[in-house]
Amino acid sequence: MCGIVGFITRPEKGPDLAAAMHRPLLAMAPRGPDDEGVWIDPMAGVALGARRLAVTDLSNDAQQPMVSANGRWHVVFNGHIAGHQALRKRFLAAQPMPSHGDTATLVALISELGFAEVLPLLEGQFAIAAWDAYTETLHLARDRFGVRPLVYGSTTQGFGFASTVRAWSLLPGVDLRLDPRAIDIFSSFGWVPAPMTIYGQARSVLPGERLEVRGNGQVEQEMWWSESAAVELAKDQSTGADAIEAIIDASIREQLEAERGVGLFLSGGIDSSIIASSPAVREAALPAFVATFPDAECFDESNHAQGVADACGLPLTKIDMTDDRIQEAASRLGAAYDEPFADASALPTLALTKEVAQYCTVALSGDGGDELFGGYRRHSVLTLRAALPSPLRFLGGFLGGRLGEALRSPTETEAWATLVRMHPGLDGMDDPIGDVGGLAGALRRDTRLALPGDLLVKMDRAAMDSALEVRTPFLTEAVHAAAWSLPDGQRKPPTTGAGKPMLRQLLKTRVPGIAFDRRKQGFAAPLGDWLRGPLRQWVQSLPLEPIAHLGDPNEHLQSVWSGDDQKLPQLWLCITFAAWSAHNRSMS
């Protein structure tokens, strides 16, 4: 895992390139505490930089930026290429390699096959930047599901990219005016969807997208992986339970490559239990970790996690979400998240990942399982909505809350947004799925929008603030295809109990004696109690101001302090925006 950055400028008029790399790399030091590298070609006006977290090759041979044997390609790379050794045997068997790590494999593959041709061969989580010295072209690409971040944009002095929005904002000549539409969408959903960022001049590379940037600043964009085409192709296939189990277990096994400690997050839910019960994890007896909530038992999943850990023979470490840990996490919130981010579970995620990083450098996560196999209760609501004739949907008006609002929403997009957003907003995000409804539409919107915009951002920024690399075995092309080959009945979403019948059936044989039919709990937080207790002083220190349509946060704060959580979503949106703004001003 790394933090990467680069800049292209006019050689005769551009800024000092070494100085241009310094501040962005310093900002990304937590992402890569082990090493820093810079490559500059002053004649071409290009610089690449990387902060490195050494995982698969700890030697200096794996330093970045890395150059190809023929000198043509200079590459910086953030992430992990799963199964890269098999790619070496297939395409590079006759070539001497400078390192046994995945970066060297990637550079040699690009040199041998070409940048665009390599991408479909790659599995894992990655953001890649490669400078072609022969054509003076910069190539950028992001993995299929957007696990690893990559931001780009033009400035008054050139063109730059970086792993984070904050690192990009420190490049020469950037325009730091905020995007009003991004603020509006944040004030509704609590996160900013790609390709937008909080800054008007910065854009996020979409999951599955690649860019070519010429020396004159001309940008060409192309989707190298099509989610919609992959879904349609998978629907024509049929994959049995045994085959799906083998595909998932193979993905888990490939994610274990590391020369430093590997562990896993274990909630005792379906997805993390699939990982915990895999043969490779059990054989290695990997350490597992779970957050506990001593003062809020309804949020505590540690008993479930302990049962699964015992059944799988894994050591389990329980990490208490104490007042001290939550206060410390809140103090890092504005720094760890490079854009405003209001998912309340970011706080315990920050606290948990910091502690896990004391034990290991890599951790496996079950992120993506719900989006592929139908694990959220909103999937049931949207499936029901699609089954109802249009006149009957308006009967939702007799139902209160989000359920009724979703049923009577005029479009599939609005129905989904009603169940995802924190607060009704002035603007909706662009929908790449169109008018697809029902379970298929819900899963695809989650995969294209909420997963890369919310859940993966939450984990990446929190974990990398403590130099912890998180890998996601469910988010591979093979697992995605297997999931979409299932009929809807095998991905039946939860109603009163658990969903994902295919995965639950697998767990009956993998972890016998444990029932996985409990209602999905999710990783949530007792936010109101924290704001009235351990976070009270921290909130008082923030410059709370109204944003968008959310009303007066100071009035909301008084209501929450008095025990009324009705305005808690609006308050937390304002709090997180203020925490980000305060840190941003200090960086400037």
C-alpha cells in the first residue's frame, strides 16, 4: 500500500518539481511510513512520487517509483495485485525481475504488453500511474470497484494526480474553490460521489476507468471495465454452490500474500465469517479483531465473533470502544478524511484500525459481500417496490418513514436514494444505472455508488491513517461474476432475519453449530450518547456553521444535548464538515 502523486508541467515555465512533490508526499506519510521516493525528468516536465508501506517485498528492490528494464515506463502504484506470481509465470517467465513483489510484476507486464492491455489481467485493489517516456504520456487507472483512491485535475501550472484529495490540493497552482453541488450532495448523503470531489477542479478516477494525459494537458478517458457488461455476461452463466465457495476461497488465499503480519476483521456476521472459515485463514490461524461497545450492548457483536473465532480456531482480540479511544479518533477525523465524510461508523473504524495496526500490517475485510449477495434490508424494500403495480406503490403514503417514501418515490433512483441518504437533499447524485429497478437495480447502485463513495472510503482513509493495508476478497472480478450468475432466490435479501441464503448455506457446513439467521446488525455507533458524553468538549471546539439546507447546527446541538436525537443526522453532517474545514485551514 502506498500514497502516490505526480505532476506534469511546461519545462520552461513550470515550478520546481522537487518542491512540488514535497508537500503532497508529506501529507501522505501515514499511508506509506516505510519509504519515500521521487523521480523527475526536468526536460519532459514530469515528476512522480510515492510513499511506501512495504508489504510483499520489504527490501529496497521494491522502492517506488519503479522503472522498466528498457527505461520506457516509470510507475507508481498503490494497492495489491492478487495472484501476481501466476501472471509472472504466464507472461514473464524468461525475464529477470528486480524484486519478488507485485510492483515489479506490474511494471514488467506494462512494459511487455502495454498499459491498457494489462488492466483486464489484474485482480486485487489498485490505483496505478505510469509515465511513458517514449510518447510522453501519463496513464492512470483504478481498480474495478474503487477500493483504492485516485484523484486528478488541472491547475494553473500543470496537471496533477494523487491518492487523496488533500495531497492533490497541495500541488502547485491548484484552485481550491469548493464545488457547490458536491456540498449539496454531501449534505444529503454524507459523502461525495465520484467523479466529483469537494473541489470543483479535482476529479476522482471512476472505478474501472483509465486516463491518458498528454504533455499538453489533453485528457482521454475510457472505461477499461464495464460493470453493466460484466453483469449481463454473468447472468448467462450458472455457478453452483461448490464452485462459488471455491472461487471465494481462492480469492481469500491470494489476498494473504505478505511478508508482514496479516489479520482479519471479524464481526461474526456472514461475510466476515466466510473469510474466517476459509481453509487458508484457518490453516494460518490468523488473528481476528472485533470492536466492543461496553456502554452500548446493542451495538456489540463480540459474542457472535467469539463463537465464530472459537469454531475456526482463530485467536480473537476484542478492542473496547472506550471514551478515550473515541475521543482520540474524533481528534483525527478531519485529518484522516481528506473530504467531508459523515458516516458515523468512521469513528469506531478509526479507533479499531489504529489498534489492529499494532498487531499486523494487513487486514482482510468482508466489504462488498452485502452489495454482491444482497445483504441490506433496503434490498427487500426495493424488491417489494418493483413487484408492486404503480398504483399500489402510492399506498406507501399510508406508511410512515423511509419505507413509505421509498415505495411512493417516482423513480428507481429516488427510491434507492431515500433509503441511503442521511437527510433529504436539494440535489441528487447522477445515477449510472438508469431505470433498472428491483433487487438488480439496488445491488448495482450500491456497487457503483454507495460502496466506492461511502464504505470503501471509510475503511481506506481510517486504516491508512494508521498504516494498515485492508484487502477485500469479495471485490474481485471472479467473485462478482459468480454472484451475478445466481438467480435472485439465491441472493434473497433480508426481511426480518438474515439474507444471502447462498452464503448462509455454505456456513452451515463450514461453521456447524452456529446459526447465521440473526438480523443484520452492521457496524454502527451510539453517536448521540457520544456527543452528549465523551465528544462534548470536542464538538464545542469546532467552528460549527450552517451548510446547505441543514439549519442551525448550534440549535441542533442543544437539542441533542437535551436528549432529543431527531436532528442528529443534520448535526453530524455539520460537525464532520466543520472538522474537515478546520483541518483544511490548518494545512493551508
